[in-house]
Amino acid sequence: MATTDWSNIRADYVTGQLSLQDLATKWRVSFDNLKKKCQAEKWVRERDAYRAKVYDQSVSAKGKTAVNELIELNEIDLIISKGIREMIRSKLDTMITAPDEHSITDMATLARCHKDVQFVGRMATGADTTTVKEGVANKDKRDYSADELRERLKTLREQSRELH
């Protein structure tokens, strides 16, 4: 008479999807004996613990994938932010040399653009964005910033003339 390989049957039940009836058929053992063994050795608890562990590992792997995707997006955002910041600097240089040729709307747009780029750059590096959010969200602050920018540009222009 062959001996029953209870260790492999248990492993098949714990890590598999088969019911006890299907397992009994697969392993050619008595359903009643299998059921008694399963209850006595608490295979159901083992199966539940195994499934929970597999689920946690799956969630952890998905979390790691999401984190890696976020890191990649942040790197892209930072590159874009740096590129736009350079464009803003270039535009600012033209405004410094001829501030009267630029409208308040141009300066307001530049100020908003600068704050948005600053916000994206801070988010991409994980820095605090609170002050930038407040500036972008409040229209009065944006308009004030554009006026302030125009005055600073005039001051910079005068200062640059004094240096030459």
C-alpha cells in the first residue's frame, strides 16, 4: 500500500485554488480523510495567511512600480521646468532692456508663468509648495506681482545703465 504524501497535498491546498473535493480527486485520497486532516492541522488558516501574504507582496510591488513611475515623471517635470525657466529668463532680459515696450499683461503672464514653473519645480523635487500655491491661487497677488515686476525691471534697467 502506497503512503499518502500529505505534505504535498497540504502545500497544493494552501498555495492553490482547488476545493477539498477537487484536491481529493486529484490526489486520489478519501474526501473525508482529507477534510479531517485539513481541519485538524488548520489548513484553512494557512491558506488565508498565504493569500494575505501574496496579496501584500502584490500591493507592495505595485506600490514600487507607482513610485518609480512618479520618480520618472518628476524628473521629466524638472527638466521641463528648467527649460521654461530659461525661457522666462530670456524674456526677462528683453524686458529689462526695454520695459516700456512690454504691457502689464505681458508682465503678469510672465509672473504667473514664473510662479507656475516654480511650483512644478518644487513639486518635482519634493519641496514645500505652500507659498507658491498661495501666490498662484490669489489673483490680486498675481497682478501685484506683475506691477512689482515692472518696477523692479525699471530699477534693474537704471542700475544697468549706471554700471555701463
